[in-house]
Amino acid sequence: MSLSVQAPQEAVLDSRLLSTVSTLSAAKARDLKHDGAAFETDDFIQRLVVFLGKGKADLESVDDGDLENDNILDWEKLGRLALRRTRRAPGVDFMLGPLNIEQKKKKVGKRAKLDKETGPAVRPDEVTEDDINKNKETGAVSDIELTALLGNFINELDEPVNLFKLLVNPHSFAQTVENFFFLAFLIKDGKVSLLTVEDEPCVEACEPMTAEDAEAGMAKQQGVWQIDMEMWQDAIRAYNIKEPLFPHRPIPPEHTYAFYNPTQ
């Protein structure tokens, strides 16, 4: 407490004095009187019990355990008194915000069927059977040309066509597999759509997807089918396919997939 303290022992004595003063000050603060009267805990409890329904005479005959019984003390009386100071309207919270907000539904557009009467459609270069026959000696017809030929063939149809009747070639299992492969790319490019008509898988030409369709949540999807020789034969028998709807393509003698094509 003194500015002249220099030695360690003097500092220890000074700190002890400071601790004693703090303890005495705290005790004095607890003994402060409010409105001229000291606050006594026992006296407050007795007055509270009298206020809640028990007189002083009855209080002396009541055990501490009986005070915990709600039938002896009128706690609702104390609650009504406290309510005058704490009354307020309860608030209501909602996880989604105000009641007038509705959850927005995602709009998914539907791809429109190609309307050929609205005007000339823009189509890729046509590949005809003459083009195939012209290159049959060299086998120069590419997969891109065959895919375009299949797309043009579907585009010329007036109504949806059965998937298996279009793609299954009863004379060649290999070309059947190729036809399914070409159709997968046409669907991916948005030139052909796959749909169900009378519980039968069908395909038809459609308009390419626009930027508005993409913003609405529409996405391009490419489908790849798995077909084996047993499924190929079952489709031929089920739909009684005698001749391929999509024309048969001549196969060069040196073609490498002849080993798994039983009919060429």
C-alpha cells in the first residue's frame, strides 16, 4: 500500500494487508442496509409463507418437508403477482420464415415433337443407300455417316416407330448392335427421343434442345443398350421381323466382325 516498499518482505506484508482490506470490504457490503433495515433471509421466507396462506401461528407447526407440498402454499398467488411485472406476448418462430412464403417448384420442360408442317427443318447432309453402295468395295462408310443415315431415316417417318422393329436386322446380329450404338448418339445429340407407346419402346424425331430447355432443368442423356445374340433372336421371333426396317448394309469380305455374325 506504500510507495516506499522496496524489499520483498515488505511487499509480502503489503499484499496481505490488501487482501485483508478486500475481505472486510466485502463483509461490509453484505451488511449494507436497504431503506434502513437489513435484509434477513429467514425473515423473508417467513413473510413469504404468511403471504402464501399461512399465518405465523400455523408456520411454527409446519415442518420443512410440508412446505414442499403445493396444497399448503398458494404458489399461484405468487405467480399472479410476478405476472404483473413479466407479462409479454410470446413470440412464434418458423423454420421456413413467414407463412406467406411458398416453396418454389422446379419447372421441367417437355420436349416438343418435331412439327414438319411449320417449315423446312435444318437437317445434316443426307447419306443415301447409293452412297453406301458406292463405297461398298472399299468399306469406306464411316460410323458418322451411318448415324446420320439412321437419323434421316427416323426423321422421314410420320409417327413413332417400334425400337426393335427399327433397329433389329434379322440378317445380321453385328449390324443390329451397330444400329443400337448409332441410336444412342442420336439421342445424346437431341435429334431423336425415346418414348413409350402402348407399353412398347418407340423412337421419334424431335427438335434439338434449346438454351431455354437447359435453364428449365432439361439435360441430354445418352442410353447404351446391352444386347446379346439370344435377345436378338427373341426380338426377331417376338415381332416377326422378316426384313430389316433400316436397310441392310453390304459387308466387305475382309470385315473383322464376321466371326460373331452368323448370317453376315
